[in-house]
Amino acid sequence: MVGGPEEIRRLGRRVAAEADLVREVARRVSASRSVPWQSPTAGAFRESVTLCVLSLHRTAGRLEEAAALLHVHAGAVEAALDALPLVGVVEQVRRAGRGR
């Protein structure tokens, strides 16, 4: 993943927003199940819409999982960046110890 922690967090927020959009699409698609006509074709249509809505909700869930992982990754990158100065200090102490 390229970018600093804030860039990664922004990406996570965008992915979470996409999950919300997918849920809104699922809501609108779901509304089409209430067609008034009755027939085997209408039943098949409703079943197809139900499967589509379930798939959209699964997709939204996966997007939310990805967003959460991006936030975790941003925290890990931030911790690694915060530790870099400490690594330099440790290396300086090691070098100084070898010079004695």
C-alpha cells in the first residue's frame, strides 16, 4: 500500500462510503420485489431480486471489512513511522558500544 497513514485512512473512509452506496442500491432494488402481478414469472422475478439484494448486502459487508482493514493498516504504518527514529537511536547505541 502506497501512501502515508492519513492517505490510507482517507481510502478507508471512501471504501466505507461505497459500502453505504451499495446498501442504498440494495434498498432500491429490494423495493422492486413488491410488484403487484402474480404469476410464475413474477415469483421468479421476486426470487431473482432477493438473490441480487443478498449479494449486494454481502458486497457491502466485504467493503466494510476492507475499510476496517485499511484503518488497521494505517495504524500499523503510523506505528512503524513513529518507531523509525527509535530504530536510529538503537543503531547509534549499538555502534557506540562496538566502538569501545
